[in-house]
Amino acid sequence: MREVIACHCSQCRKQTGLYYAATNVLDSDLDLEGAENITWYRSSPGARRGFCKTCGSALFWKRESDDYSSIMAGVFDTPSGLAFGVHIFCADKGDFYEINDGLPQFAQSNS
């Protein structure tokens, strides 16, 4: 899995109240148990978000053209071995917090 990316875009921020923190995994390496408990919402053209049907927890973000899925970092038991790497869509971040952890910040995406 890659480093955790903090996404501050308006969609992620409005869904969580702060920002999404996600890693990703190749779809071919993803072994999902309980897939029948996941529901998908098309959040924008070409992308969707996966949620738990039971509790509503945000679990995934998936661009349909990618061969990987983003997984919310908070779903892993600790110790996860994950660490933050960068902040993206910082131009959209909320006005009620600062990003001051010294990690790279990008106004939009870093790709």
C-alpha cells in the first residue's frame, strides 16, 4: 500500500467534516470479505465511493479507469504501518483548520 494521502477537496471535506485520509491497493491484490455489505455511490463522473450498508462508514474511493482502489486509512487495525505522505486539493480546504505538519501540499492533485 502507498503512503496515506489527505484529500481536502470539497466532496471529501463535506462527507467527513474534515478530510479523507486514504491509502490504496491494486484491485488484483484486494481481498474483500463481506462485499455484500458494501454499497456504492457515484459521487462524480467516473468515480464512486463505497460505504458500509450497516453503519454508513466511508470505506473506499474508486476511479473507474484505475486498476486500484483507495481505502480509508482508518479502517485498518493498529498498528497499521501506514504514514501520511502528502496533502492534496489544499485550495479547497476548510477555513477552520490549518495544515502545519510539514508534509508537501498541493493546490489540486499531486499526479
